[in-house]
Amino acid sequence: MTNERAAWSFTDFVSGETPLPSPNLGWNTYGTGIESIGRDGAPEPMEVPEPGADQLLVRVDAVGLCFSDVKLIKQGGDHPKLYGRDLSVEPTRLGHEVSVTIVSVGSGLADTYQAGQRLAIQPDIHIDGRSTAYGYTIPGGLIQYHLLGPEVLDGDDGAYVIPVSEVGYAAAAMSEPWACVEASYTQRRRLEPLAGGTMWIVGRSDDDRAYEFSAGLDAPARIILTDVSPQVAALVAEGKGADTVVVEHNGVEPAGYAALSDELTGGNGFDDIVMLDPRSGDSVEEAAKLIAFRGTLAMAGTQALDRLPNIDVGRIHYHYTALLGTSELDVAASYGEARNRADLLAGGTTVFVGAAGPMGQMHMQRALEMTDGPSTLIGFDLDDDRIAAAKVILEPLAERQGRTLIFVNPGGDDQMAADVVAEMTDGGADDVIVTVPVGPVMAHAGSLLGPNGMLVLFAGVPNGTMAPLDISNVYLHNAQFTGTSGSSIEDQASVLNKAVEGSLSPGLALAAVGGIEAAQNGVRALLEGDYAGKVVIFPQLSGLALQSLEELAERDPEIGDALGDNHMWTDEAERLLFEKYHAS
């Protein structure tokens, strides 16, 4: 090391008391493709900006890379969160899993923030009801220093930042993907009829079952009836709210459902759809297309559909559409959290599809670290190298927790995967988690569910991605089909608290690190699946090539000795890395 580096103090660095760099290096994104990141494969020099009254100047300490970054690189301005933006004219910057330190505080924020304060950023931001995102709409963290202003600090939920203490830079940055994992198991679906919404009840003219609506009919402002029996019509008239408008539209075939929605909802869809004694896959498939954002489809029936309907799995993930059901006559029995659980079944069997990828491993780690988690975990993945790496990390944890953990490479053979699940369960898995963004894979994963099973569509696919799902099992056997996108401030704060308490080990998920110059290679490695775990870029480090933790330990035994068991990332290893590669 040079004398300048030897005089450098990590303690001063943590407090934010180190000189500002010149230049300030950053990776803007100008379009689609890896080559659109930066200029000629390198970060660009920029000035360190001065904060305005309502801004913070922050130093970016760590950035986790995510497959969502790859989606943006593939889609460019067509990415849903960029709203058709021309990146060649108005570039953005990747990096939404970020840990920062405040360097300078604008005069208008002096009572709220202070220099040296550490923050993690919650990227899923809403401004005046409109979804924006740090690292997408708002340029993100692949830069050494930048400003945070009202676009992050004054949103609909207040400031989208979380104070950080007692965890390292990488762990704080990874609190965001961990929050997304955590959010997968919290209720994001609406489970009751929407107050003031539009409900559509679809019956069959020859259905003479004596239905009940013990709750829910007084919520909608409008109720549309299609081919319901006189008994149901009377129930609706009796149970509706005082100001609820009831309209009958009979004789509508499935091919005409969309036109009915256009006429009655302006194409926005029905807030709540109730289907009584559904028999036709066509009717359920067409009705499901008309569920409004955060809407519900509740089914009451005792007979399976005549075919598997194609369901928009993208909307289950991004729009939180809820598929509910009951075999009872009381339609209200399909609603509520008692019937629609969100977390993994205690003592059950959970299947993970895409188990050895970065997010698959995180889901498995969470399940293993749960005090009341599943007793058996089955991981499917098509990459033997990734499986081997995942075993090194997760098998010791499973052994300590007394859980059964197996990995299988089915080689693309769906029947093999089904046979494994059949052999290890009594009628199917209790929970299936899918981290592979492929419609047919999601459809097959649904077939692995047993009674009362839950399918979690963690991977996001574009809206309009249709997959055949056994929707009959929703009302016949209480199947759950869930999905979430992003996370909340509360989710991320919960993850940070768990890390401090020791009930979550974020370092287990970290597989590779690099300095500011390695960011483009990090995204490329993510695209090519080079690492089984997470990649973290440290923008304040210079000259640190992208490398796995195993490679780092081999090249620098001192850092290697500071790593935990099986090369697990530690705060001490992070401190040594900063002392050797800091950019100042």
C-alpha cells in the first residue's frame, strides 16, 4: 500500500470524515444491452454535486446487483417503471439495493438528518399515487456520490430511507432483496370485497343450490348480476348496502365478458368477481382477465372445471390479483386471512423452483432460519455447479436446525420433479416457491401442490404471461396462488432488525464482490449466471476486480481468514477490504 493509503482510517471513513473524490465515478445507463452501461466499458467522471436546501449529499457504500437490473438492461425505456423514457436523452442509473452514508445536509433538512448518518434506501417509491423507483425512474446507486431529494425523501409514505446501525455496508444493501423475500410471505392481496367498488356475480341459470352471503354484499357501490338464480338475486337485494345499485345483465357468454367490462367499468375491470358453481374453463379464463388491479375472483363450487384455464401469472405478481374460493354455500367463506394464509406451513414440505440461484437460496435460507418453518425442503435447479455451491451454504444450516434438505437437478424433466415430490409427500407439497420467471415453469410448479397448498410466484413475468393453473383446487382444496412485487419500508426495517438480533444472516447470500470499475462486469455476471449468490459492488473501492469470495480468500489470505465458515461474508472481512482498496 502507498503511504496515502496507510494513513487512511476506516473509523474516519465510517463517520463520513474522508475527503471527497475528484472525479466522482458513476455508471449511467443509456439504453438496452450491457454495452449501454457507462461509456466504452468504463464509469464516467462526474462532479460531486452540492446539495440544495431539500437535498442530502450521500456517499454510496455498497450496491447489491439484482436480476431486476438485467430486466431493465433488456427492456430499456420499455421497462414498466420507465414509462417509455428515451434513455439516450435522459439516462438512468442502475442500483436499487443500496447502503449510503450522509456527507452533507441541506439547510431545510438539518433538523432531520446529520452528516455521518447511515441509511438504507427503500426503492419502491410512490409519489402522488404514482409508482416510481430508485434505480429505475430515479437514477440509482452505481455511483460514488450523489444527491437524494424530495423524489426519495418526501413521498406518499414519507422518506423512503431506513436508518442503519450495527450491520455492515453489504448487509445493509442486501436488506432490500431480503425485504422482497420477506414481503412474499405477508398479505398483499385484498381479501374482502372493496368498499365502494364494483362486484360482478356470475351464476349459471340451472344452478339451484341455496347460496348464502353472510358478509360482503354491503361493501360494493354496484353489483352486476349475470344469470343468477332467483334465490341469489333475492339474497343480493336483501344484503346489499342502502346505496348499492344492482343491475342485471343476463345471457352473456364468455366471449362477451370483455365487452361487458368495457361497458360497465370503462375497461378497468371488476373490483370483485364472484363465480357460482363454475364448470367451464372458458368462463373462468375470460372472467379472470377482467379482475381489476388488486381485485379478487372468488369461486364457490364443488365440481372441477372442464379444463385448466390460462391465468395471467404476471398480474398475480405485479397486480396482486387474488384467486379465492370455497366449496361451502356461504360465499363469504372464501374471503379472509383464515382461509388465505401467506406464510410457509409450519412443519410442512416446501418446494423451491430455481432453488440454487441467488433469490432461491435466500428463500431457502429464510425457511431454514424460521423457528416454525417447514420440516422438509426440496430444491429444484438445472445447474449442478450452483447446486453444489448452495449445498455448501445451506446444508450446515439445515443440519443445525434439524431440517431435511435435498437438492435435485431434474434436467428439465417435469415428471421427474413430480415423482420426487410424490415420493416425499402425501399428496403434494404444502408450499411451492418459484424464482424462475418462465410461465410454463410456473404452471408446472402449481401442479406440485397438495391440499391447502400455496404457490408463491416470486419471479416476475410480464403482465399478459398466461399459464394453465388448476384453479379448481382453489375452491375444492383451498389452493393459494400468491405473488408480490417489491417490498415496503416496514419489510426492510424488519429485515434490518432481524440482522441485528441475529435471527437472519445476510452474509450467507453474498457470493462475489467488486469495486466501482467492476459494475458492468457484475451485471454481465448476473446475466450469465456466473455466481450462485448475490453480487455486491462497493463504489468506494478502486482496483478491486469482480471475484467470488473463494477467489478473494485465495488471493488475500488475511481477508480469507476474516471470512466466516464456508467463506461467509463478515463485517471484519469488509473492514479489511476497505482498508486495502479504498478509492481516496
